[in-house]
Amino acid sequence: MLKRVLCLLIVLILPCAALADYVMAGCDPEATSRNWKTNQFFQRMEERTGIKFTYRQYTKTEDWTQAKQNMTAGDADLPDVLFKAQLTPAECIELLDKGVLIDLAPYLEEDCPNLWALLSENPDYLEAITLPDGRIAALPSISEQPLQNCIWLNQDWLNTLKLEMPTTAEELTEVLRAMRDGDPNRNGKKDEIPLAFIGSFDLKFLGHAYGLIANDYNIRAVDGKVRFMPLEENFRPFVEWLRELYTEKLIDPSGFSTSDTVRQITDDSKTNIYGGAITTMVSNFLPAAWLSSYAAMPPLAYEGESIYRSFIGPVITGTFAVTSACKDVHEVLRWVDEFYTEEVYILGSAGMENVDYVIDGDGTWRMTAAAQNNTYFSGDVLISSGPAIPGLASEAFQRRYYDTTVNFISDQLGIVNSIAERPFPYYSLTSAQEAEIAPLQMAIGRLVDESIGRWVTGETPIDDASFADFEKELKAAGLDEFMAFWQNILDGRTSK
């Protein structure tokens, strides 16, 4: 009897590997109505892997930011892992330097075979998550077909007007004129807005028509040198073209308005007045029912070649990290490596087969009636919405959705993504570097965007004097220091 009791006590006292328990901390905003403790995705992952978590879920971004700062200061009881971590490069560097996070670089090849295969096949993915000193603080979210800021044109209008998709700036101008004058919506009114946009940011995505691309800092790396797009030779001809489009009412007269509502149509029974839009998704302007009417314009050719700026790109960094308090680094990394499989991507974005979705005889899939009629389905069952999760977003699964609009949009994004490129290599700034560049970017970025707006609307004439003044203002705002900063960053990346 005593022997049986002792055996029972040993079973109760010794930890069970199949029920390993870890602490996970991260942020999922209240808008998702998701509670990690009851979310079925985590429950299903526990059944799949035998690994259990207790959760410290933050529902306000500011609270999560403070929690990360507390970790940096050494004031926090550390969890084992950070999930939906939204870690900036500066936070990664600080948390590594403070010993809060562990460097994952030595572990990935052995413990994350699925992720390692992706990184090996795509060296730029590995570059994106690697800090300048070679350390890796956090794992990424990877999309096989990322969102892209495209020029979407109304294919129905092109067909009505018997026009081909434009291939040059000159052809695009003629297409927009035909949309303005040809009554393509057939309502007998001259109410068409050929191309909608929101501010200078969107208009800069037309710069590729003049061989110009740049990142959010208006810079591009070419042959090891940082170049500033607004001082490129073709920038003035580009601005002159935009001015022509605006003067002829070929682009939205309200495009520089701060109110988005003036350009939205939410009722699909209304007459469509938009020939195109510069946006990530046409549904930002128009009803979802109209999405299939718009095709992404392939990047225009300049001197026989096409370039385009990659907007978001395939990699979102900082989604998952392991702390120095973790009880078994190998085990949690093997757990998160499951996220880089199609099976777990489906589990997190569509749920469980024959419960939340079904696959029909033709190979397409659709949500079950129970899932469609469940107001809280996304929060109760899925994990993919809200801040980015680690893992691979499978384009193949998305393309099998029964609604052909999804497949169509993926095709359109593919047209642009196949040409899009990063204007500047991946980089990681420290907190000190962020503090150094922020005031320069605020002054210079605002000057560039406001100057474009004034030139395009005619508030400022496009002439030698105005461009000379522009260059003087840039210099006064610290352009020399700005360019030297980015050249140092580029030199640091390319010298590795």
C-alpha cells in the first residue's frame, strides 16, 4: 500500500513533458473581442502539441508598450514567451542587451526546421529579422502575397471605352482623359473621377512612371549610395506631370482633403464614379461587391524598364520572442515552428475542417453555416486578426476559397509584387538612432509632402525659383545630416 501511495505522489509531483506549462505575454486589442484563455485556437494547439500556456494578455497597446518598458528596466516578472509582441528593432536590441530576450540565431536551424527552410530559400527574409550584429531577437510573420499599394483601374470602364491597360505615363494620361470624357458609367453626367488618391503619399506611388521609387524617408539605395528622391533629375518632370493630371481633373480634386468620407461609396446600388484608386484595397473607397471590377495596373515602363516600390513586403518582424526566464527554449521554438506550416496557418485563420470550414468536391473551401452566423467567431476561434502572429500566410490556401474574388485579388497583387522591390535594405535602428532621425524626418518629410501638394494644386509655381527655394529649405531642415545618417546605416548593412 505504501509503495502504491509513493508511486502516486511521484506521478503528481514530477512534471509531465506532454503537459508542459509556459507563460505567454502579448497584446491583442479589445476590438478583436478575443480572450486567449478561452480562444479555441490555443486549445487546439495544446491538443496538437501537448504544450500548455497561461496567458498575460494585454488589450491596450499603451499597456503592452509599458509592460515591455518594465521588462527592459528589470521591473517585471518575465513570461516565457512574447506573442503578438509588436517588437520594434530598438526594443529588440534593448531587450537582448538587458538579458531579457535570448538570441534565437543559434537555435533556429535545429529547433525550427519549417522556418529555417523558408529563411534558407529566401535570404532576404533572414536579413529582415537579423540585427546588425548577427543576433535574432524575434521571429517573423511571412506572407506569400503581401498587401501592396497599387494603382487599381476600373477594368469594366476600360472595356466599355475599348481601351487597353496603360503601359507608360503617356498612355495612363490618355486613359484617364477617356474616363473623364467618355461617360464610362453611362449615366449621362460628367461626374467621373478618373483616379482617386489620398495625399502626397499615394501620389508618390506614381513616381515609378519616371523611374522613381523611395521608402517612407524618400530615400533609395543605388550602388551603395543613398539617394534622395526629391532631388533626383526626374523628380521635377514627375511633379509637372502630376500638375497636369490635377489641372485636367484626371486625379481627384479632393485628393489632398483630410477627410476620407468624401471619397467613399458604401452603397453598391449607387452609381460608381471612380475610374481608379491608389490604395491597398479598392474596398477602402468602394463596396466589396465592386472589387472584381478593378484590376491592378502593372508597373509602368520608363525607358523600357519597370520598377515599383514594395509597400509592406513579405516580412513583418518582431512577432514572437523567447525570454531568459523560459524553462525550455527548444520546446517553445518547436511549438512556434508549427506556425510556419500550412496546417497551423489554416487553424489560425479559418479554424478546424468540418467544424468551422468545409472543403467541397471541387477542392474549394467555405465557412460552415455555424461559423458564418457566429458574430464572435473570429475572436472565439481564430488568432490571425489583430497584431501580426508568427507564421507563414499560405497563398495556396487563400486561393482555394470558393469566392473567386479572393483568387482574382491575389492574381492582381502578384502582378505588382513580382516587380516591386525594396528601395532600401532592411535595417534596425537603436533607440538613440530613432531619437536622432525622428526630428529630421519630421521636418524633411513634411516639407517634401507639403511641397508636392502645393506644386500639384498650383499654390506654388513649378519653376526654377521654387525648386531652388525647396533645396534651400531642405538644407536648412538638416538634409545633409539626414543623408549622412542613412549612408552610415547603409554602409553598416552592406559591410556585413
